[in-house]
Amino acid sequence: MGLDCRAPNFSLTTNQTFVADKLSSLNIFNISLLGIVSTIGIIENLLILGVVGFRVNRSIISIWILNLAASDLLATSTLPFFTLYMARGGTWILGSTFCRIYSSIFFLNMFVSAFLLAAISLDRCLVVVQPVWAQNYRNLQLVGKICVGIWAFAVICTIPFFMFRDAIPLQSGKIMCYYHYSLYLPSKPFDLKALCRQRKEGLAFMKLFFAFLIPLIIIILSYVAVNASLARRGCRRPFRFVRLVIAVVVTFVLCWSPYHLFIIIEVMASSGSPAQKVASKALPISTAFGFLNSVLNPILYVFSCPDLCRKIRHSLGAVMESVLAEDLAEFSRRRSTARSSISNSEFAIRKKSSTQMFSLKPEDSKLGDSLSNSAETCIMTS
């Protein structure tokens, strides 16, 4: 088995995920970015799933948002493992099976997120361009079936990436979670190097077309059609709508274009070329920006809705009030218990003192009188 079959450039793979033992400032920045994105993404998507799933009436847009938030939560939940991988200098310590699972979740989110964004754009386009058809056929059941189909197709697209992912030991002693193109070899004679290159290029261009270019074209054409339809009717485009369209397209392009660009450069550039070295070093950062899309999606599609923002603020306020009420109740209970114990202690001391006074013997009474007389004498003479 040739070395080139395990990774796009096996001689450069140690550079791809930080060959240096000491983390550079760029690596520290990337790890910090991953940690921030992971924390915000998990909290944000959990909040949206809770509010939209339990406090918002079921609607078509809520189904889109729930599926998008579920996909983004799935992706951001794997970020801590990727952060650990980066923090250990590009050494994978969680085994081959989990390497495949973790990588597959990343690619599944890539496909699901792109397909859902395209479907949401088409849905809005049909509502504006074909309002009669949308009124008659657009319902919760249809949108639910479309979401199931999107997830199923995304799983099918993810299968090749699951198959060719593996934990690969390097000569430097590190273990890399990356592609292993020489798995599942055919039984008939073949050129191993050519086969590995075909698989490498096929996976790269599959991601480029299905997870980026085709959804991006659908998003752009959908909003162009919406804009043209509104213009023909003489309707003024709301500023919020225009802002949302621009934000969706720009965010999708900025988050995912660097990742796909460097993947294609790494695949197409010759082995050991400067372009491939740059692409190998830039891939971890571009992957982090791809994850960033899972944080920005809820902001674009959820927080642009004032009613939903109000519900989220109300939910957070209710949670905080509940927590504060429990804390105050606990504090009052403890304070009341402390006061009760102090009062009981004082009562016991006073009762004991009173008992002792009434139980003094005659000799003790005489001793007390003499002590009192001595005290008075000291006061008089001083």
C-alpha cells in the first residue's frame, strides 16, 4: 500500500495538523476559536430547540428551524473532540471507530445544513411566486416529509466519507484522523495510485457540488425570483427581507467557501508544492469557520423574528426567576432554621441559669454575699 493512498499528501500530513510539539500562536487562536464556537453553538441551539419545540405553536417555519437547529447542535456537540484533537498537536486518541463517527457527523451537518438552507429558500420563493399552489399544497405534513428526505439523502451522501475515514498512525508517532483511500480495494487488477487519486478527487468534488455550489445556486436563484416577482407586482421589498437575504448568502459563502477552496487546492496541487502546503496548514482554520455557520444560522433564521425573540426572552426570564426564587426560598429556609436554633440555644441557657440560681445552697449564698461586699469595697476605694 502506497503512502499517497492514506492522505492527500502523506508526507505533509504532519504539517496539516500541527507537526510542531509546541503550539504556535496561530494554533492557539484556532483552538480558542473552536472552544468559543462550540460553547456558543451548543447553548444557542439547545435554547432554540427548547423554545421552538415546546413554547412555539407548530408551523412550517418552526419545522424548518427545528431541523436546522438539530443539525447545528449535532455538529457543535462534536467540536470539543475536534478541539481536543487540535490541542494535542493533531494526535487522535479516541480510536478508529469514533474517528469515523465524529467525522461523519461533521459531513452530515454540512449536507443537511446546505440542503435545508436551499429548501427554506425554495419554500419562501414558492410562497411569493406561487401563492395559490402554496396555499393549497404547502402544509406541515409535506414539509415534514421533505425534512425526512433531506436527512435521508444527507446520510447517503455521508456514507463514502464514513467508509474512507480512519485513524492513521504516522512515522512521527502521532495518529491522524483523516482519509484512508486504500480501503475496500477491488478484487480485479488495478492501479492503486490512480484509484486513490480518483477517490480523493471524487469525494472533494462531491462535497463541493452537493454541499456548496448547488445549494448556493438554489438560494441565490430563489431570492432573485422572489425579488423579481415582488417587482412585477409593484410591491416594495421590506428592508428586513433584503437584509436577511444578503446575510444568508454572505454567511453561507464566507463560512464554507474557504473550506471547499482549500480542499480543492490540496487535491489538485502537485505533491509538495507551495500551494498544497498552504492549503494543508489552512484547512484546520477553514474547518473551524465551517462550524461557525452552525452558530450563525440560528441568529439569521430565528432571531430575525421579533415574536420568537420575545418568546426566548420570556423563557429566559422565567428560568432566571425560577432559579432566583428557589435560591431565595432556600436562603430564607436556612435563615429561619438558624434563627430557630439560636433561639432554642438561648432559651436553654437561660433556663439552666435560672435553675442554678434557685438551687444555690446556704454556703453558696454566703459566698455570693461576701463577693458582693468585696466588689463594693473595691469600687469605694478606687
